[in-house]
Amino acid sequence: RTHEISRLIGRCLRGVVDMKALGENQVQIDCDVLQADGGTRTASITGAYVALVDAMHWAEEHKHVKSADRVLKDWVSAVSIEDSQAMTDMNVAMTGSGDFIEIQGTAEHRPFNRAELNTLLDLAEKGNRELQAAQRAALALD
């Protein structure tokens, strides 16, 4: 399970990194889950991106990369959505431009339909926009 979560976080971060602009550098981000009570994967993705932005600005200041803005192509955050009516649990990672990096959805007690899926994705988009605003505020970029 730890490796699965690690790969998920890596996929989400790599989805917004220009690997060519990163060059020969390697970034290692450690996400420790102190209390696993739901949403830990998505919180780890959202927090890991803040750490990555901070690391890229440090790398730029120390001349390890030319420009943090060139390395980071977009923002990424993730939300966990639970819908009691659709009986669905879903994790959605999205970029700042609204593209999806990861969608994991599971029907809990009954299958869900396309309309319910669309509603869940709309909620995910709203939540991710709010998280990305919080990321910018945490990094004092707005």
C-alpha cells in the first residue's frame, strides 16, 4: 500500500514537471501520514506539490535550475470525494488548468451512473480550485 501511494504521488507530481528543464537534478519528497482517517493520499499530493514549488524556488536561487517556473508547468492538487447518494468514493488529482492526472472511483453499495460521475467531477474541480488557491496563499504567491 505504501508503494502504491508513493507511485500515485510521483505520477501526480511528474504530471506537472518539465523533466527536461529539471535537468540532472532529482527531487525526493517524503510524505508522512500521521493519522490515516481518510483523504491522506490526496492531502499528500496537495502538500507534496507545495514542497516541490518551495524546493524549485530554492534550486533556482542556488542555480541548480534556470527557472522554477520553467520546471513547473502547472499546479496540481487532489481531493477525496464521498457522495452518500451515489454511494461512491473518489479521488481526483487535477492540474491548475483543469486537466485530470488521476481519477480513482469506486462504487460502494451500488454502481453509479454517468450523471452522478459528472456531478462528482464537478465537485472535484471546485475542491481542487479551492486547494490550489490555498497552495498559492501558503507559498505567498498571490
